[in-house]
Amino acid sequence: MSKLQGDPSLTSAGGVQTPTSLDPADWAQFREAAHRMLDDTIDHIANIRDNPVWRPMPGETRARFAQPLPTKPRDLGCVLDDVRAHIFPYATGNLHPLFMGWVHGAGTPIGMVAELVAAGLNMNCGGRDHVGIEVEKQIVRWMSEALGYPASSSGLFVTGSSMANFLAVTIAKTEALGASVRQSGLRNAEQQLVAYTSSEAHICIAQAMQLSGIGSANLRSIAVDALGRMRPDALCAAIDEDRALGLLPFLVVGTAGTVNTGAIDPLADIATVAGREKIWFHVDGAIGALGMLSSSMRELFSGIEQSASVALDFHKWGHVPYDAGFLLVRDSAAQKRAFAQPAAYLQRSDRGLAAGETWPCDLGPDLSRGFRALKTWMTMESLGTERMGNSIAHTCELARYLSDKIACDPRFEIKAPVALNIVCFGIRGADAEFTRNLVLDLHEQGVAVPSWTTVNGELAVRCAIVNHRTSKADIDTFVNILVDYLA
Ligand SMILES: Cc1ncc(COP(=O)(O)O)c(C=O)c1O
């Protein structure tokens, strides 16, 4: 044994432990407890239909997590028993096929295994020359291929699309004002930046404008048509107006699947306007962009391939476990110009662990980063994009099925056209109070989890069918639940 490999009595997994190590004293015992926990988690997923979709936490559980700092160790078996008693039963519920609230992915068993492996390896994917960086680059190339971007594009895993959209605003700002804005700040800008998005855009776009220092008052809310899609004529008029005022249009954000109704902006038309006006065209594809994996849906997103950047979420329609947001950028140099920072302790080399020219920390604000790419790679590699795309298309079929059932029942009314997988409906003659109570009662009964939104000024029940486990029979069950509630 070479001296460089160290003293086995201090490092061997089954052997002697350093006194201050945090590893288990008894690996065999740990292995058994961990295997049991894995089995319990698999059972939780496999038997998800046997449980309520959601249940409120009892006081005992809230009290369990209101205890003082644990200064002394506790037996792992007892800790895991707490997980079984207090964590498993009170999860969000999004694994269940009758969960249709907000926009939640359902996860997959393979994603769970990937999380376990990633935690075991505990890699820091901010940079350096290791396989985590290669896997992330693989996802960048795959998404470039799927979305019609050039192979030279760059990309980055982030928490979610809120963060990906913020990064896109930051890149567009830096491109508009030049990289010196990173030092000088916005006060020295000669012109006021203005951005454009539809009145149906997600609120995180306004938040991104706030966080970037530009201010959400400088985000124009462009009118939508009857289908909830941005009107290109209104976009052009707003840009003309701002130019006439001496302002600097720098960014238009189109949405591929709006949060309220799933509407898809006319991305090709917006691309034409952005090209003519020389402004950054970003697509918020949090909900819809992965629809590009379905051959039957790809056409809906025509124009996305002309954008400058796309935000998307693998944790929604891709069912990669939370969190797995992603930003794809056509011009890799632009992404780097917005974020890369020289630092003595991060200098690169042409060999060793410090090798590599561009590290993920050059492409976004995070330096320490987990291995989100692994769960995405394992999901895509093991399922294949055709199967994922078919599952996505199926949720849209289910949304149409639900919408048809609702539409032909005089007790209900459809509140918005169904573009993708989101159905908004009301109860005829019911006021907002009744609708709120209906949604909350279904939650508390544990039978189904829809959510709500406001459509044309009225509160509507909103079902986003994202879950790959949801079937036609589940939709029938859901409608029966509604009918029983109204009886
Ligand atoms: C259209 C749209 N954009 C952005 C977001 C924010 O995504 P995340 O929750 O991953 O930050 C959402 C979330 O539902 C969304 O629907």
C-alpha cells in the first residue's frame, strides 16, 4: 500500500473510525436501517393511491418540529421512525394521481434513486474537472437538440424557472448595457431599460425585473387575445411608444404555457419582432417547453428555436424530483459575460482537478451547487424522451377529456380555452366563497387537490394535469367527486 493512499485503519468503511468522524460506528447496522428506509420510500410511491392525496398535519407533528437544538446524538432507528410517523404522511401530495393543484411534477422512482446516488457522492458541481460537470454539459446538449438550439449553446441547472428567468433578465441587461454595467450599476446607464411580457406572464418575471435593479415599473404588460396569448401588434406598439420616449427596449419574454390557462404566446411572431428590434427574446417555458419532447406537440411551440434563451423546469412535466430548473442560452459567451468572476482561489489549469475553461459558476450566481444533472440524466436516459413526450401529450389529452366532461354538464362552466394541460372551470351560480370552500374541502377530505386562479376577474377552480400517473378513470373519479359535492 502506497503511503499516498493513507492508513487503512483510519479510512476503511468497515474498520476503525477516526474519533471525530461523523460516519456510523456500525456500518452493518446503518446499512440495514438505510435499506429499510429505501424500501419504505419505494412502498410510499408504489402504494400512493392507497393514501389520501393530502392530509393536514396534527399538532403532534408540528410540535415534533418545534423542539430545541439537539446537542446530543440520537439513535438513527428512532430518527427514521420519526420520518415514518411525521414526514411520510404529511407530504405535499403531488405524487398522487388526483393531485392537480398549481403545477407540480409527480417524481419517478428512478429520480429517487438518482437523488440517493447524488447525495452519496455529494459532489460540488460549481466547477472543476469531474464527471458532474460532464453530465450537466450532456443535458445542455440534449436540450439544445430538443429545442432546436445550436450545439454551441450553454446552459445551467438552477432551482427553478423563477431563478432561470431572473438569470435571463440579468444576461439580457448585461448585453444591452455592456459588461461594464456589472461594475458601474444601472445609474450610469444613458437610457432607461424597458422589457415586455404578456399580462398573463408569471409573476416571477416582474420579480426578476425587481431583483435585477431595473424595476418592475419598467416591465410593460402586453395585452393578450381571447386565447390568452400575447398580441404581437400590441407588443410592437409598446416598443414604438417607448422608443419615442427615448427609452431602451432590451427584452421580450414570451411564455410557452401560461400559469393560469396554459396559453402559448405566438413565439415565431415575437421572434420576428425581437429580431427586427434587436432585443433579447427569452421564453419562459417553465410549464410548456418540455412539450417539445412530444412529436405531436412540437408544432405548438414553433418559434422557440429562434429565441435567445429558454427557462424550463425538469421538475414539472419532466418529473425529475425537485428541484431541477434549467436555463438554456443560445450565445454561451453572453451567459459568461453576465456572470464569470475572476478569483485567485478559482483559477483554472490545463490539468488536474482545477482543469476546464468554463465552469458552471461562470454561468450563474451559484458557486456551490448540487448534482441536479444526475437525476435529470438518469430520468431521460432510463425513460427515453419518446416515452416522456408521450406521457406529456397524454396529460393534455386528459385535460381535454376533463374539459369536455365539464363542458357538457350544466352544473359547470369552462372559464378558459384549454391549450395544454390546464382546465379552469366554475360552478354555475356559485360565488367566490363557494368556489374557495369547494377547493379547500376537497383538500381536507383528501380526495383530490385542485387549486384556483382568477380568470376574467372571477375565481375559477384550476386543474393542472401534470401527473404521469393520472388516468382517464382518475378524471372520471374527479368529476364524480365534484358532482357528489354539489349534490
Ligand atoms: C409559467 C411559469 N413561469 C415560471 C414559474 C416559476 O417556476 P418555479 O416554480 O420552478 O420557480 C412557473 C411556476 O409554476 C410558471 O408556471
